[in-house]
Amino acid sequence: MNIVQVGPFPLSADCIRGGVESSVFGLVNELSNNHVVDVFDYPRINGKDSVERKGSLTIHRYNNHGKYNQDAFDRGKEMLRDIVALHPDIVHIHGTGKLSGALYSAVKDNGIPILLTVHGLLHVEKKNALFKHPSLKHLYQLFVQSRAEFNVLNEAEHIIVDTEYVAEQIKHLYATKKISHLPWTYVVPQGIQSQYLQLSPQKAITPTILSVGSISQRKGHLLLVKAFEIVHKAVPSAKLIIAGTLTEEVYYTQLKNEIEQQHLEQSVELLTNISQEELLQKYQEATIFALHSQEESQGIALVEAMATGLSVVSTLVGGIPFVVKNGETGLLSKYGDINAFANSMIKLLTNEDQRTKMSQSARIVAQNYSWSEIAKAIETIYNRISPNDIFY
């Protein structure tokens, strides 16, 4: 079958930036084992126009000629032209931004079967950001990105969401008349790369807390560092490693300043834009995983951690409770409750029996996030929305 995927696709398998890139990468590679797949990467600032073929997989890339992400919209007509020229059996678009919406509408108008994956609601994410960190920037982002998201959801007939939490949020948008209809919604989680499921953990010599997520306010790393200040007093040998794509320079500077002010330079390590090989090594060497996020639709890093046998400390927000079972695979507390979060980390760092039980449960749960199984579920959805029954 000829399948088109549209979404951010990593420039290199060695450095995957963010959950959506990871999701598109995993799905595309799994589908290309049995189908002809063309993936259209969203235009990148300082990128290059190129077409790269790897067996049954073809990667189309576009340069963003502008200085801002929204300038990528200008390349939409060329992307549409190239997509239509392939005569695909189905087009699968990832994301609810302005370009995603424009492409969705145009592909639909061309009579091509189409599916949309909602990787978390921008409206919810930006509303939370504005509420917790009021600023004109967040107000602008909420207005512009919510509007684009509502437009594409009003167009969408079939969508995939990664947790029941997102499905409920979309129902709420309909109930509050922010969108005019409810698309047919399928709950299919985002998967993780097979390396995580196959990784054998090493016994950490130093009690090590690993946190993985973009260096941004949404991931709550600054609150994690503040909680670690409490942990460090109770477990002086403990170490914290924060690894993620650098997306907010100002926030990164705040993190560094907090670490320096608390004299934790020898105990806290900030790693930005590291390779997949390095990241796998960090997972393997860690004792527990922690993420003080203010909003997640699912949280791929949480599943990666569980797959490697790490018990998780995280927050009771968004889709996280649907992924991490409180008391079974990890410990969850309210966002912003630094003392509770610190106590959870101390509890797991100092209780090997509890860590071992949670580790065993976490590995079992993580098996449900294999891309081979998730791709089968998505192929079934393709079949339902295609008039040609293409996957029978």
C-alpha cells in the first residue's frame, strides 16, 4: 500500500528531538516493513529541500525560508502538490498546528482518505502555560494556536489520540462549543523504540535520578531541581541528570542559575541534544526516573523509563495517570507540590524492595507500547476509513 505520513521526522536516528518526532519515526519505520511509505517532514528553518529513499521508505524535506516556525506555512502548497502526485491510498497527518490544518483540508478536498493524530491539545497546553506563567507571549500563543487547532478539529472526521484523557478533553471542547462537531476518535498510544524494550538495566553505583524532556517550562525541570535540593539533604550521594532538547534558552539559564545558587553543580548534570545511544546509556545507569511536568497527553519518556525497568516519580496531570499507575509502577503527586515530589523520590531511592516490585510491573506495562502492535492497530483504522478496504 502507498501510505503518506506528514509530521516532524528526525534529521538523524541518533538524535530524536521530542515526543512527536519519536512517534512519527517509530510508526513510519514499522509501517515501511510492509508498505510503501512516504514521510513529509515539516519545513525546517535553515533546512534543505531533499528527497531521500531508503528501500520502501522515502523522506521528503523542505526548507523553511522564513525566520519563524509559522513561516513553514508558505511551503504548504508545494507539499500538497507532492503528496497528491503520489496518489496515496491514505494520508496520515500528525499535529494540529496551522500547516497541519491547511494540509488536512486540502488533502480532504482532493478526495484522499485522511487521518489525523492529535499529539496532545495545544489549547490545553497553552492555557495551562498561561495560567501558571502569565505573559503576553503565552496569551498570544493561546489565541493563535488554539484557533488553528479548533479549525482542524472542525474539519477532522477521524482522529487518533494517545490517552482517554485527550479524548475527554476533545469532548469538553465540543460541550463548550469551541468545536462544532465530534470527530470519530480512536485511542491508540504512542509507542517507543524497540531498543528500550530490549535494554538490560545496570545496577547504579550512585543513586541516580534521570529526567528526560525538552528544556522548557512545561516539563517542570526547575521545580524538579528545587525538589532535588530536599532529596540531596536526605541522600547526599544522590545525583540528578536532566536530558532533553534545548527549546527555551531563558528557562535553561534559570535552571543553571538555580543549580549554581544551591551549590549543586557536582550533583546535577544538564545534558542537551544528546544522541540516542547516550540517552539509552543514561536510562540504563539510572536508579529512578522523575518528571515534574505541568501537562502531558501521554509522555513517551515515561514509557521509555518503564521499559528500561525504572520506577517513575511524576505529576498527577493530563494523561500521566493513564500511563503510570500510582503505587504500582511509580508515585504521583500534585504539580507544584515540591515536598511531596521530593518525598516520593527519597522513598524510592532508599527502598530497594519497592523499586524492584515497581520495576517488574513497569516492564510488563511497557510491553503494550511496542510499535509492532501499535502499527497493527493503526492499520486497522486505515482500513476502516479507506473506501477500498486496502489492508484486507
